[in-house]
Amino acid sequence: MIERVVETVIERLRISDEVRSSDIDAPYTSIHGAFISLESKGVCNVQMNESFEEVLTNEGEEVEKNGSEEYLLFKSIGQDGISLEDLERYKLGKMNAFKNKWIRKEGDRVFRNVGDIEDGIRRMIISLKSGNASEEDLETLRRRKLIYKRKSVVLIAIKGPMFEASSYVTELTAAMVQSGSYKDAIFKNYNFDTRGNIPQSGSLHPLMKMRDEFKRIFVGMGFSEMCTSQYVESSFWNFDALFQPQDHPSRDAHDTFFVKNPEISTEFPAEYLKEVSETHCGGKYDSLGHRNAWSISEAQKNILRTHTTSVSARKLYELGKSGFVPTKLFSIDKVFRNESVDATHLAEFHQVEGLIVDKGLTIGHLMGVLQEFFGRLGMEDIKFKPAFNPYTEPSMEVFGYHKELGRWIEIGNSGVFRPEMLRPMGFDADVSVIAWGLSLERPAMIKYGLKNIRDLVGHKVDIEFSRRSEICFFD
């Protein structure tokens, strides 16, 4: 790249007295290296011009487009006013609106105090764009962090004393030696720090890089990985062991892939099978159960597992038999859903799951663990929404604020496993299990800037994308 810039500078200096770095389409580091190299050989003299300009921040661009927060607050107030709860959405705007006496508070509602207003902050930004902003306006915009000062450096190459004799040579030839012309030639210096050609070799898929980073985070939090090698699972371990009723819609063919050969499983722990059946039918452990008939033939049906929680169920059953030990476990592997494939959905995807077994765990502990887990994923700002899952109670959906998209997105599901699931496994009443799960593909799409999941997984994936994608780190 530097060699190409050198050639460009020499060519332009032949027809012009100077060349500016801003006129060259190349990375600044390459331009700087080329200018300094030519200057060291006397081909040109280099001057450096520094300048500063006021530039809008992301928030400033939003104000330019939509208006200031106090202006948006004022426009949102109708004839009936707005509630104090709605007012809290405009944290900065309400302060300035009250300060400007645009609004007034009456009881538990807020009303307009004037007929109409001018958005002074947006006017200042428009003045900045046209070059007419006063210093007072600029100070106001800086204080509100709507603009920042950006430094620009322009290098100027001017013909040097050796320019006329210059002919940038990269190769010494026999003809040059015979004629002696090499004595006046300017040779390109060897660059022993340059990066060589990258050999063609295998590359980790970006999804696998994401998986390795998730594993690193789990292990760093003291979790152990579960074995997830069994893709074909019985409906018993995938559904019944989780206290999921046999008439649940997710067990239908339009949501689940059923296996034809072998079509059923026949080996189950007899006592545990009996406990699960009784808990479903008539209820046990202070539960009413589902109060419906329970069929062993339905539980025997083999499927492609719809979630890795079936792996968790098998592991929890082993722990329940062997006696209580506080445990933290995780798994990351493929699951299968009979869904239509589109830009954001696949019939085959990865599920990330974590669980903690201990006495006295509550929803508060789950929230704390999720704050730590998603914080290590770079999502510091998360919130929870009550949800329903057949095998957890209470249950929560987890939402994270995506700074680039500028909105809240669902990033996971979580809950406390029900006693109807744990007690038949042999756990005492005071033992709780908190758990959460999310897909691996969604954070990978966000991390690598992809809008279509088929650009990440499937036969249309560009092999070069795997070679070019960076190593995945969240913290």
C-alpha cells in the first residue's frame, strides 16, 4: 500500500507543485509512511497542517433530525396533559422544559404553559451547519454533549531538491548494473516489519469463535460444561421430565421434528418414570398436576431435541440421585425446531444454557447472575419482563439495550425450575435451580453486523467471511 502511495505522490508532483494527503484515497498510516519515506530521500519536503472543527455527536445528529428532548416533550403534551410516569421518559427534556417555563405541573399531570415554542437547540445545530453559530451557542451544544471538537491533520508534500532525479526503484536489474544507472536511482528501503501474504488455510467459523467466547465467560464464572452429544432425544426427557403437559402445542409436528427410525425409546428409570407420571396426572409435592391422562407411548416418541434443557434434565436427575451438591453447569450446542427459514430464523440453531443448583435460590439471585453474565457480554443495561414457561415459575424474559440499533431487544429467557420438575428427580424441597438460555446466532449476528442469518449459517455463507472475521471478545 505504501509503495502505491509513493508512486501516486511522485506522479502528481510531476504536474503540480504540491500534493495533499486529503486528496489521496488510502489509509492515513500508508500516506504518512509514504510521505516520510520520500522526505528522507529528498524527493519532497513535508509540511503538517492541523485544524479543528466542531462535529455533531450521535445524539446531536438525532436532535438535528427530530428535535431536542424538551421540544419533543412539549409536542407530546396534548390538551389533557401527560402523566408524571410518561414525563419520566424525558429525563433531560423535562428539566429544560420546566426551566424554560414551557410546561407546568398540576397535581399528578403536566400541561403546556405556552401556546407554541421554537426549538432553540435545533436552531443552534442548524446555525453550526451553516457556519453562523455564535460562541455562546457552541458552548451550549458542548455542555449538552451534542458536539465535539475533531482534529484533522493534513500532510502537504512539496517538491524537494532530489525530485527531478527521482525514479522510485524497487528492483535492481542487470542492465542498471551494466550502465551504472543504479548509482543515481532511489531504491525503496527493505521493510522487515511488513506483513507477508497470509497462507490459504482453514479458519474458524465466526459462530465457533462466538461459542469459544461464551465458554470462556461461563468458565470464568465457575461453571462446568455438560455433555451435549445426543441430538436424538425421547419426548420424555425433552418434555415430560420438564413437567410440560402432553397436550402442549410445542409437542405437535408443526413445531417438532419426529424421528422415524428408531421411532421410540424404551429404556427409562422405572421409579423416576412413575414419579413423573403421577406428578403429571394427579399432582404431587403440593401441586395439582395437569389433571389429564398421561401416556407412556407419547413419552416414548423420539424427536430431534428442541432445546438443550433436555440435557439439563438428564444431568439434574443424576445430581438428584447422588445427593445434594451446589453446582453450576452450562451447555452450548445445536437444537432443532420445525420452523420456516427466513432472515432471522433457522430450523437448526445453537442454544446457550446456564443453570445453578443450590439451596434457597430465588428470583433475586437469578437477576443478579444475569446482570453479571450479560454484563460480561457487553450488555450492561438490561431489564426483565415476566413471562410464562411450562417448567419454570417464576419466569422472565431478558431484554438488553442495543446501542447501535437504539432500542431494547430480547436476548434471553430465564426462570426458576418448578418443584414438579425437581422433586421427582430426588431433590429436597429447599433445593432450587435457576436457569437461563439464549441463542448463539443472535449475538453473533449483532457482533459481526449481519442482518440475515443465512449469511452466517448455511450453504450461502461466503468462505472469505470466515477468513476475514475477527476474533470475538466481549470484555
